[in-house]
Amino acid sequence: MAFWVSLFVAAGLYATVVLSPKLLAYLALNREYVANQWRLSELSRQVAHFDRVIQAQTHDPAFVREQARDAFDVAPPEEQRIPVDSHLRLNIELGPRKTAIPAKSLPWYASVLRLVANSRSLGTTLLCGAGALVVCAFSFLYERRSAITVSRGPLRQTDQPV
């Protein structure tokens, strides 16, 4: 049992050294992919908002009038304006409010991967440890079984090889 455990530990050490740069690059790309998906979603919402604004500008004269009044700050003399907060005013140019992109942090083992990927001496040490484990496993822990010979009885004249 110790033989197999030491071989699996050696394989794990080897895999850590060889695969750490690739796994670290995968984690960084996955993080960037998630951020880009959030940006894509936000841009899709903005495009939908601007499509609605374009439809309103082409088909709704009251909307165009209100937009012009807001842009030039012009009102008829009989109209009484009520001041409101800025978030309640007509604000077409900005589009919908942006949502914050959640910052996806790297997993806990990313710092270990970064350390192994960036340190050549640590990688060499881990590979030497894996090699020593394999040598020790085959030298001291491997059980040799004696070959079992099967005898068919005494040889006869016809059973002898030609």
C-alpha cells in the first residue's frame, strides 16, 4: 500500500510542477471570460435601451417635444415646473444605470500555483522529491513475488521440444 501511495504522491508533485502554469493561465482566462460576460450583458441592456429611445424618437412626437424642452430648458409661460431629484428627470443620453461587475477572486490554491509556476528552484526541488519518491518506492517498498512454475509431470519422449 505504501508503494502505491508514494507513487501517487510523486505523480501529484510532478503534475503540480508541469500543470501549474497552464492551470494558472486557465484561471486567469476564466476570470476574464466572466468579466467579459458581465460587460456583454451590460452592453446588451444599453443597446436595448437605445433601441427603445430611437423607436420613441421616430414614432412619438410628444417624446421628441419633451426631449427638446429638456435639452433647451424651455417651457411655456403657463406651465409650472416642479423641481425633482436628478434620478427622476428624463435622462436619455446615459441609458440605464450600470451594474457593478462582480470581482471574481481566484481560488485559494492559485497563490500556490503562482509560487510553483514562477519559482524555478521550487519546481526543481519538487521534481527531485518526486524522483526520490519513485526510486525509494521501487527500491524499498516494491514486493517482489517469486515466479510460480507449473510442472506438468515427467517429460515423455513426445513432449520434448524439437
